[in-house]
Amino acid sequence: MAVQISPSILSADFARLAEEAKAVEDAADWLHVDVMDNHFVPNLTLGLPVVEALLKHAALPVDCHLMIDDPDRHAPAYAEAGAGSVTIHAEAAKAPVRTLRAIKAAGARCGLGINPGTAIEPYADLLDEVDMVLLMTVEPGFGGQKFLDLVLPKITRTRALIAARRAGAEGEIWLQVDGGVSEETIERCAEAGADVFVAGSAVYGAQDPAQATRDLRAQAER
Ligand code: DX5
Ligand code: ZN
């Protein structure tokens, strides 16, 4: 279970996305891009055209987190555009198996996102279809929110489900946490079983985003 860090450009300067991506290039594993549609979440960020533009400039693989209604219709295009990973939300997908398979068929890793109030157990059968589970550790929609400790037991339970579903192949399914991840909270997430860490304000709110990324990795690896 290698630690991976995915800085979220939601907390970066949207007018300087290419430079902001470059700032973490040598320190991070992924670049996390939050797509919000003002329906699934009460905030509007960016969509496919901006992701396509960013893909031309980003050296890191792009980790698209789709907080949108109707991901079944929109998600495959992000994979076709060249995203390295595309995550859809369990609460929004009507045909998750078909959509997850379409993302994979287009060459990206596929992820299933789960909100703080959504249990993982009803989705246990879907684990055979996913490359990653994303557990939201804040209500989705905004950066800079406080980490929700109530999600910690779900991280532990999800890690156990992953281990049970893929006996002998542990590590194949990554477990990502997103929201309020900081030097203060990352260790608890790692201990509970997370291995991919999204961090927005903890990285882009820092003086030196690359150093902040390295510090987070060191904390998670402790
Ligand atoms: C929130 C987004 C997160 C956000 C995290 O809905 O999914 O990726 O950027 O920001 P921080 O790390 O500041 O909580
Ligand atoms: Zn996100």
C-alpha cells in the first residue's frame, strides 16, 4: 500500500492552472481536479474543456473527481480526453457498472465516490468493478472544510471489504480520502487504511506547495 498524494487544484489559482500544476510536479503523484455542476453539489467549478486544456500542460496524471449529476452520460469523455483516473459518485450514478466499465475501456482507472452520509456496504458488490474507492471526509462542494472524524470507521470498514473481496490481491483497489486532509489529519486516515490522499488547502494554501506535498507524504508514511 504505497502512499500517493493528489493535490487538489480547487484551492489553486484558477487563472494560473498550468503553473499551479507545475508547482507540485516533482512532489505529487496525481493532480486532483474537482468537477462540480451546481446540481450534485452547490458549487460550480470547471468541466471538460478546462480539463482538456490542463491535460496539455500537466506532467502529472490527472485524477478527475466528478461531483455531477448524470455521470453516466458525462464521465467516459473525461477518460477519453486522457485523464488517468475518473471517479463518479455512488449517489449520482444510475448505471454505475456500465459507467465504471466505460471509463476503464477508455483507458483510465475508475473510482467510486462515497459521501460522508453514505454507507459503503450497499456498494460492496461494486468493489470488483473499481480501481479506487474515494471516501469523502467532508460534504463535497468546497475546499477548506473541517475533516469529519465520523468517516474514520468507514475507512477501516472499506479497507476490510477491499481485503475480503480481493483476497491475495490487496493493493489493487486504492482507497482515497478527500476533504480536510492536512498534516494534522492525514496520519489518522493512513492508520485507518487510506493510501491515496487528496489535499487542497493544505497544499495550495501553503507557501511552498511542493514542500507541503512532501510533508504530507512523510506524515502518511510514519
Ligand atoms: C471538495 C473536493 C475536494 C477539495 C478538498 O468537495 O472534492 O477535493 O478540493 O479541499 P481541502 O483539502 O481543502 O478540504
Ligand atoms: Zn475532490
